[in-house]
Amino acid sequence: MIISKVGKSVLSKSVSFNARRLGFLPTLQRQKKSLVKLTKQQSRLYSLDVQKNEKETIIRLLYNIGSKKEAEQYLRQFSSVESQKFAVIKVGGAVISNEIDSLASSLSFLNRVGLYPIVLHGGGPQLNIELAKAGIEPKYKNGIRITDAKTLEIARSIFIQENLKLVEALENLGTRARPITGGVFIADYLGREDYGYVGQITGINKNVVNASIKAGALPILTSLAETPSGQILNVNADVAAGELAKVLEPLKIIFLSEKGGLINEETKKKIDSINIDEEYDHYMAQPWVKHGTRLKLKEIKDLLDHLPRTSSVAITAVEQLPKELFTDSGAGTLIRRGYRLFKFNSLDEMDKNKLQKRLQINPNSDFVSNLSKKSYKVYSDEPYDVLAIVTQEKTNPNAIPFLEKFVATKNSVLNNVIDNVWNIIQKDNPRLLWAIDDHDENKSWHFSRSDGSYTINGKTLFWYGINVEEVSAAIKDFVATLPNTNTAQSSSSGRAFANVSRIALIGARGYTGQNFVSLLNNHPHISLSHVSSRELEGQELSGYSKEKIKYVNLKAEQMKEMQKNGEVDCWVMALPNGVCTPFVQAINEGQVDKSLIIDLSADYRFNSEWTYGLPELSKNRESFRQTKKISNPGCYATGSQLSIAPLLPYISETPTVFGVSGYSGAGTKPSPKNDPKFLENNMIPYSLTDHIHEREISYHLGRTVNFIPHVAPFFQGITLTVNIPLSKSFKSAEIRELYEQKYAGEKLIKVVDDVPLVRDISKKHFVKIGGFGVHSSGKRVIVITTIDNLLKGAATQALQ
């Protein structure tokens, strides 16, 4: 039986929505084919089921943009208000010209989960082109286009044309849309002598918008207005969007622009957020804030002054619209009223009632009494939603400041007031200590702002900007203030680690062993107990100042006895491939209270009984605390996997990794690969196929990867050029966004715009990933990664 016209039409609309971009077109195509034998009634029912499944698929896709919790929270919030109160989205004319497909796709995406954004667009660039053809030079006053009769005639034609273009793009995706080119904005002349046919909005007819939504169609508006007598007037689209938002009071107000945010023209960087009450005068005084930018800020301030203080305006790019709407972090420039921020030098300067309520302390308490004995500053916003007290010893001006109190309401966290106060604290205090209880609901926020932490008995000490010796002293003082100090956890990256203090290093002669010794020498809580090297037996270990240690030549039987006696907390095997198995067996045989074993060779990287030690890609990071056997990844393998992992769902063919290492990667045993003279003005390819790292990368990523290693005349560091074929089309900014999401919060991975240089990674503990060169087809990307082969590629990772 042939599918009915009604069923076919409904199905066509339900599957046409840019499904290929969202990755579920094959599934929907199979569903469509299965309708061929259905009756008309079955077809309708099935089509509704397809639409339901499609909505569920899109919601699941939202979970990949941020977290499932965030997506569900925002979906509930958006669904809880009347449809016209969801969002007003102002679209720049350049976006319609250059990104109409992405725009239509993003708007359809929202509509498919039951949301009805109200879209208002401009047409400035298109209008300028047509005016130039007509020999009319655009003129502006105070950022507003002066509009004569001919300009208005051309503008009206352009706006209608662009409006219908967007409506058609939406309809082609199966999303109903209604062109609304008039009847919404009521206006008077702004000043006919100065501006011509430019309107000042005096009223909004929201019934036109509501009727469109009630009919199930997205309202697509232009910024043309009419006087009560019917004269058409031109209104700046930013102004029109602001006036519309004042009346509708939507949850979200979005300005879409090609730049993806407000750009500081001096630094060329995107501004993440602006608090109007605190920063408006500052920005308006900047020489680069002029014309359209100046008008935009002025109109946004006026808009926010008329809306609840919790309202905000976001300026972002089309492709970032879902992230802006469904994640806490957002993507573009967030502009909100905020509150003015204050610094006080004394509690006497503050509102006593607000202070007491927020701190929940009595003015005569011991805390207040002890506070008077120190130098201190109090930081807060206007309503005291955030309150911070930083103290310093009066007798010791070089003492590290301590954050005695830091309280923040949920409202301050949601509106980023907490971050604004924190930024001021950081400016005033380049180094800082503070402590919180484990039950603090903002605990993760504190971890992300610190350089390190130390947890003991339900309390965590945090710090930033201080050196290793200062950290050690601070921890000692912190522990002394606490009762029952038994078990502690600490980390230089803000995460805790197991209680390990005595390490035996087997094979300390090589470059990796030397770097590991140096790391332990500077670590406040971990020490060496033994170093083993057959060739250096009896010599004193250099580069380690905590105590005098001499090299020993430990045999397997000796290690077995040491293990039985509990002399070692952790064995680190820095031996060549294929050598350490007898030693591991001896340790296993001597197990009483199991010690940790970390093997830096490739011997156990394919053994499921061992934990593969690449934390950033581990599905269960907590497993590192439980395991007793960790296989340290290879240097090339670490950089390669981190380069490829964020794109795994989108890879179409075999990726290729072109790797170049410094000659320290060839070890200390003399060979052409580590001979500086042989390498001078030269680069050597080696192990052209089947390199052990090729197998390692492919094994742990779960897909084949080609790997071609080279050695160059620099000493340490690796640069990787990774070619990744893709199953769908991407822009460079979208690729970078995937990497930023994947490695958010990872302090040893830095995602950058530019191509990272190997000279900048030498002797550094982190990995840099950047470049993100996308082929003109959009379906192939080149990712550049740099890593120090001796540190994050070996010793740092072992310590981590």
C-alpha cells in the first residue's frame, strides 16, 4: 500500500529538521521507509511517535552540550512559563546573510523541544549594500541610522526580503514560522529633523506575537514600526528587541552576532561578562566603545534597568545558542545588572543588621573580638549576598592572607556575583589561603579556584599563588589547629590523592627517573626511601635534598623481603620495556599490606588487571585510589589520545598522528636517535609501522590510529600533528568547543586557539592542544598537541 499524502506530509516535516547535523538521520530514514505499508491511520499514529522519539533524541543531545542536570533544569524552567515568556532572540543582519542555515537549525532545535523563541532580526549589512547601489551614503547620529524616504523604501524592501528568507529556511526544516513585518511596534518620530523616518517605540501590540505562538508558529519579526496613523518608521533592531523584552519580560534575552560576543577591541578578546551597575561607566569611557557598540550597551542598560535584577542579556554566536540557553557556563558575553561591589576596612562601616544576618554571628562573639587583633578587609556586594573577610597578621606583613569567611547565597552563585567578588579578592591578594567544611555546598567552586588543596578530618585547606615551602608550612599550621588529625589527602591540582609517603624508585638512572626524583624533592608530602640502579650502586643520589640517599642495586628477592616488612608504600618502575616482570612478581609474592606499583614501561599497558594511568580519559577516576597496579601511559600515547578523544563520536576514517620528539625520548643509551651531532640540521623518522605507541593509542581509544614517530635535534618535548577525518561538517570554533567541554576543569590540559609550540611546553607539566585547522569541506580537522615527554608524558603523570 502506498503511504497516504497526509501521512507522508506529516512525516516529511518530522524528519526533515536538519537531522543529518544532529546525527540521527539514518534512524529516521529507516523509520520513514517502514511507513510504506502502513494505512493512513497507522501513518498518522506512527508519525506522532516519530516526533516524540525525535524530541527525546534532541533532549539527549542537550545532555552532551552541558550536563544532564543542567539541561533538565533549564527545560523545566523554560516549560514552566507561558510560551511568549521563553526568549526574545535578536538576530543581526550579518547572521542572516552568512549563517542562515545554522540559524534556522538552532531555532528549529528549540522548537522541537516545545519552545517558541520570539525572533527579531535586523538587516544592516544588506541595507548598506542596496544603498550603495542606489548611490546613497549611510549617515548616523548617536549610533542611529538617519532614514530619509528613499532609505526607508529600500529598508522596508530589505527587511521583508530577509524576513521571508528566514521563514522559508525554517519551513524547509519542517518548523512552522510566521512572517511578521508590521503591526507589533507602535511609534512616534524620534526627531524628524535630526533622524528622518526613525521611530521611538511608544507601545507594543503583543497580541500579534501571541497569535503566532498559539497557532504553533515561530513569530519572526522585523524592527519596522508604525505611527498610530500608519506611517512606517525605521527602528534600530537592538532598540526594538529591548522594548519588546520590557513588555514580555522573557526568561532569556539573546543577541546573536557573528563575533559570538562583545569583543574588547584593544585586547581582541571576548568579554565573558559585564555587570552594568558596576562596570557600565568604565566600558562607556573606553575609546573602542563607539557607534553600534555604544548604542547596544546603552540599550541593554536601559532594558535591564526596567527588568527584575535577576534578568540578563547574552550576546553569543548562532552555533553557541544551545550552550547559552542550556548550561550554567554559557558561551558568549553575559550582561547583567549585578550589584555594586564594596570593600570595607572595618565592620563598623557596614550595615550591622545585614552583616549579622549573613554571618550569623553575634557582634560580641569571639570571632569579632579576634578579628580586631588582625588587619582585615571585608568584600561584599550591595545586598550582602556575597560576604568575604580576608585577614592578615598585623605583626607580620609578609604573612599569607587568610580568607576567614566566605558566604554566598544561591542567588549570588546563579548570577555570578560570587565570581565578581572573587575577582576583586584575587586582585588585592596575589596569594591566599582558606578552608571550608566538607559539607559546603559550593565545594566544587572552591576546588576550581585553587592551585591545590589538603583535606583532613572533614575540612579542606585551599591555596593559590604560594610556593612549595609555603604550602608545607601552611598545612602544618592548619593541621595544628584541628583535633584528631589522622588521615590527610592533598593535591597540587586541586584533587586529593592516596596517603603515600615512602617511594622506592627502581631504575633511577634514566631521564624519567631523574625528573621523578626532582618532582619528589619539591613535593611537601612524598619522599624517596630507596633508589635502585645497578650501574650507580653506592653513589649518592644527586638532585635530592630532603635527606642523603645512596643508590642500591635491589634484587627481586630483596624487594620481596622489603615488601613483607612493609618498608615501601609505592614502587615506581622506571625500567626499559620487558625488564620489570620479575620484580613485579617478587612484590606480589611479598604482599602483606599491599603497596602500590606504578610501571613506567609498556609491559602492562595492555593488561586488564592493571589500571591504565591516564586520569583525564578515565571513565572512573575514583578507581585510581582503589587500584594497586597502575601502568603509566607512554609519552606519545598520552598526547595522541588527548588529541583524538573529544572527536571519537565523529571520526569517519583512520586518524593519523605525525609525532616529533626531542632526543631525550630515545633514552640515555647511545644511538643515532639521541646523538646531537647526527641530529644537527636533521630529523629522523623511525619505526615507520607497528610502533608500540601505535598499538597503545589504538587499543585504549578503541579504534585504529596510524602513528609515525620522528626524532629532532631539540632535547625534550613532543609536537603532534593529528589528522582526523570527520563524519559531519564542523567549524573550527565548534571543534574547539568540543575540546573545551571535554577538558573543562583539567588543570594539566590547556586548550588554545593558536598552534602550540614545542619550545613553550619544554619543562612544563601540562599538555597544550590547539590549531584546530578545518578543511574547506568541514569534514577534516588538524589538531596540534605539545607535551613534555619526560614530565606529563612520564614523571608528572606518574606523580599525578
